[in-house]
Amino acid sequence: MIGNDTVGFGEPGPAQLSVPGTFIGQTYKIHDYFAEHPIDGVIGMAFSELSYNGFVPPLERAGDLGIVEPIFTVYMQRVGGKAENVYGGTITYGGLDSEHCSERVSYYPLSTTSYWKFKVDSFAMGGYSLKRRLDAISDTASSFIGTAYPFMADQIAEKVGAKYNKEHDLYYINCQANVSTVITIDEEKFTVEAKNLIIQVEEDLCILALYGYQYFWGSVWILGTPFIRQYCTIYDIGNERIGFAKSLQT
């Protein structure tokens, strides 16, 4: 069922971004996941090409109405593997985040205006390296860095000394491992450090933020929160490009 309402970004008050006339999906029955968690649904921040019946997503509509520039910046705070109900970052609607992110931004054109998809020239972690120009997706909903196929994740994990646990479907790694990822985009290297790749879940128990998925999104790499914690990500809807700026957190 489709409704039409005013969507508000941020806490109620003068600073809230209100977008009238926004189409929203509604339901008569809620999934158990939403019933048991303090969230009411999902908001799409990509392009209308992905939306139901081509309905315009809220922030894109805000740009069309001239309410705010159609751009947003995501900063993700590093909080640890067991954190709950703590400050986790900031989304800046309509511009850049000068408080948490470097002033220098590297922008790259999108491959398509559906997902936030762009080209990556090479990927390296430990002794693993793949030098091929392939598609990647920036995804704030992915907690790990994803590879197109499980066997690729296995190869990478083996090179850095991580062990796969079938029961948990996770790669466990030494908490003190000195591992990093270098992703090259148009000859510029972006390094994701161990502090963002290794997640401590218990004392002396850590996981490598890596997983393999089936090739259903049409991209070989998914750059999730480990990359976004290292680099603030600027999603420029109006100019159909994506930008990266170093996070200022230590």
C-alpha cells in the first residue's frame, strides 16, 4: 500500500529537514524483526531507478523542491563490537561534514544511477591482490567489506591468517593482527586500517570484517562500514558522483 506524507529527517524541531509530498510504502503486517527492534522501517537513499514504481526517494525529492541540495555525507564513529545505544555517527543532509571529515574530497563518477556503484581498479589485503577494474558499491547497511563470491573471501582470509567458522559464518582472526586493505580508485589509494577491519567481540576474540556474497548486485566489491569509518562518504545525487574524505577520528 502506498501513502503520501511529509517525511522528516532528524529530530523534531527547527533544524529538522521536512520533505512534503513524499511517497512511502505501508503495510498491514509488520515483520518480527521490526517488531522487536527500535526502528520502524527502512528509508532508501539511492536513486528512483531502484524504488517501487519509480517513486522519487525523499532526499532526491527535497532537491527537486529546492529545499536542500541533493547531497548527503555519512560519518561513522568507531564504537567497538559490543556497543549498544551509543553515538554511532552523523548524516549531514544537503552538504559536507566539516566537523568530522577532512576538507579534501576525492570524487568519482557513478557507473549507474541505481545503487551507489563506481569503479575500483584494484583491491589488496595482506598477500592477496586483484588488479582489475571492477564495480564496487558503497553500502551503509553492510557491516563488513564484501566480495562477490565466497571463494574470494576464503582466499583473502587465508592470506591474512583468518580462520572461517562455519557455525557462525564468520572469519576469526588474531586481535593483534597487522592487517590492512588498500583499494585503488583512479590511481588514488585508499587504505583501511586494522582498527576498522578487526572487530573485537570478546576478550581475545576478534573477527575480520570480511564476507563473501552471491553476485546478485552486479558488483564484485561492497564497501561497507569498515571503509566508511576510515573515509567519510559523500553521496552526491545531483551530480551523480560519490566522494571520499578522510575521517578525522583517531
